[in-house]
Amino acid sequence: MTAERNIQAQLKSASKIEPDRLPRLKLIAEEWAAATADALNELYAAPVVIEFLTVSSLVFEPSAPALKIAVAATVFRSPKWREAGFVLADAKLADTLVEAMFGGNGSVATGPQRPLTKLDKRFIELAIPTMIEAANPVFQPVAPLDVTSEAMLTEGLAAALDERLPVEGRAFLELSFKIAVGQHESVLSVAMPEKALAPHRRKLTIVPAEAPLVADEGWARDITEGLQLADLEVRAILDEKQITLGDVARFMVGQTIVLDATATSPIIIECEEQRLFRGVMGRSRDAYVVRIEEKIDPTEEFIDDILSD
């Protein structure tokens, strides 16, 4: 019996999820916050900012302090789970959503808690399901959810959730989000069933490598064509001669400089002081021309310069 209890304890411990060891879950939560903000801001006159705060373990108890300060809750389910999750909204959420809906700037912080009006409840009923649905595409690559929300609860939250949550599925990962419009701020808590995420724990511990940047083909083509039209200086050098500074100082108009090259000597073609080709000089009607004969190897040219010295 002792051995059997030890095995059960080990299995239970092995299935336990430690939030601090799930870095990818935190990245997903940040994407979830951004996706929810985008969805809600299509409806509101003033933009809301949603920020992921923390993730922690949670065991549901009807006497939990969080249930005493919450004013609304929504249960969500998935056909893939036996468990259910839930979302808790605090009293400040209604003021924040009203401020966003009517275009306020949030310059005045919310006052003391007040009873929810029908309008408050309607705004919350719209916002929470929007957030729940926003989770589906965000979690899809790792843990497909297919979650949908049930009716919102505003009375007797502890008893109502206690009735709706399975007895064997009361361990959760609680993700906290801050929703703000200026100084109007609210914290929304989302409880994801631990058993639903446990099969995907390995994926949630691995942070994916950043995808390589995909080059814009049009941009690359424009840059290539633009570079091809850039003006560069090309020189054809028949010969080079080393003389002293004194000889240069005595140069005079009409003086002849004797070169070692002949009419058949190879000509160096360079661009922006970079030697590229060797060629042969010729004539085409009244113009001198150079026919390219071979490409210059920079390594070979470097070795030749050393040996010549």
C-alpha cells in the first residue's frame, strides 16, 4: 500500500505543471494580449492597452479572496477537454470599458466600487468572450483549444463556479492581464485548466527560434537595378613607373616620360582602385579600345606585388 501511494504521488508530481518552466506560454500570453487588444479596438472609440502580467498556479476554492472582489465571471469550455476554464473580472473593468467605448482618455482614475449597471454588464459580456475567442488562433500552433464561452455570471460567483467546475479539474494556470485606458486600469484573470495544457507541456517549454526574415523581392529587385545604374570610374592603365619626388618636381611642359610598356603590353583595367581585368589595346576606327583577355586574381596580384618588391 505504501509503494502504491508513492507511485501515485510520483505520477501526480510528474503531471504537475510549473509555470516558471513554460517560457513559451508567456510568449503566447503576450500574443494573446495583443490579439485581444486588436479585436476590441475595432469596437472602441478610445484604444485600450492590454498587457500580460503573470502566470501562476491556482487551485479553485469557493472561499478564495479573488472571488470576493470579482464582479463577473465567464466559464469557457472546449470539446477537447473534460475540464472547464473561467475568467474573473474585477470591479474596475466596467469603468475601463465604458471609458474606451465613449472615447475617454482615462485622465481621471476610477473611483470607489459601484454596483454594475445593465450597460456595464453588456460591455463586459462583449469584452470577455472576445478575449476567449482570441485565444484560439494564438494557441493553435502549440495547443489547439477551440474554446467557447458560456453566459456571464454576476451573482453568487463562488457558488456558481463551484457548481460548474468538475470536482477532478480544479487545478489551473492563472494568467493575469492588465487592461487600461489612461489611468483607468483593470486586472482580468484567466484560469486555464492544468490538465488541458499538460499534454502540451513539452512544446510550452521550448521557445521557437526566430523565423528568418523573408526578403521583399520587389525591394531587392529595385535595389539591384538601382545599383546597376550607379556611376563608377573605370581606368585602363598602360603602365606604371616609379620615380623620385625630385623628378616630379622637375617635370616641364613638353617633357617626355619613357615607359617600359609597348603597344602589345597587357593593360590593367581597374574600377574604384580595384584591379579587375587584363586586356589588349587596339583601334576601332579613330578610337583606341581595350579587349578584355583575363580576370585578375587578387591573391595572385598580391603575391606578384610582394615578389616584385
